[in-house]
Amino acid sequence: MKTTPFIFITAILLIFTACKSEITGNTEKVTDPSVNNVNPDLGKNINSPINVRGLRAQALSILNHRLKKFPDTYAIIESEVWEYQFVFDGKMSPLGRYQGVWIDFKDDHTYEYGTRDKVEGGGRYNYHLDRSELVLVDSDDGRKPQEFVAKVTDAVMVLEGTATYNDRHIQMKLEKAPQNIKEPK
């Protein structure tokens, strides 16, 4: 009769161990891409190498289609030069870090960017007013395209990255800057 408590305790331990392994052994994939670190649109881990050539080809196709279908430009984007105020890409940029850093959207669907009097690059863009989407394809073949939701007022533009090209973690605030921001000081 003394074996009954031993068997009872052993049975409870076996049940507890089985339940514990069932709980911790759950291999069901979490579908939230921020938890899995996966962009569902690209189907890739965001820490893995990016197929820039493929993304650029896709973005250029989209850009060319949109430029044919929606050829309008909008003064709210292109009328002046925009100066970056801050960039959030997982952490907030230090105050003043982007002083003198600008982007200038042109009415021919091109843009250039730089710091003070130095132009550092450029590319092509499309701003879709109804959807507030801004697609940027840099002229540098090594840079991946970007897409943002643009929230624009008279003097402020906030850009929120989308998942399309894996920029969902980026937010930027820009303000209209005087034209002389591009002149030597």
C-alpha cells in the first residue's frame, strides 16, 4: 500500500511535465510581422540581405504606371525645399542632427537631396494625392526604393514608412525651408 502515494506522485509529475512541454513546445508561428521580424509583402526576414535589384525593378514598374495614370504634380509637395527636422527609425534622432539636410521635389517628378549647398543624390518620385502615397526611386542603383504615407500641411510634412519596401519602422518630420538652404554659407 505504500506504493500508491509513490505512483500517484509520479503520475502527477508525468502529467505536469507533459503539460509543460506542450506549452513550451508550441511552435505555432506568430503572424504579427513585427514579432516575427518578417515583412509579409516581401516574405523575407528584415535582417536578411535585401534584393535591391528586384525591389527597384518592381518600384520602377509601379512608378512608370503611376506617372502615366496620374501625371499631375502637386504644389503642396514641390513648391519649396523641405528640411528634415527629425527621423525616427527605431530611435529618435538627436535634436539638430538633420539641420541643413533637405529634399527638393521638382514638377517633372524628379527630386534631389543634400546637405546645405551640396547635392548628394536624386531620383524619381510620384505623389498620389488621393492615397497620400509618396514613392521614391533613387538614381543610385544600390539604394532600395521607398514608399511613405505623406501627411502634408502648409509648412509641415510627416512621412510614415509603409511595409511595401520594408520601411514601416521609419517616420520623418520635414518643414518647408527657405531656398537659400541650398546656398553656401
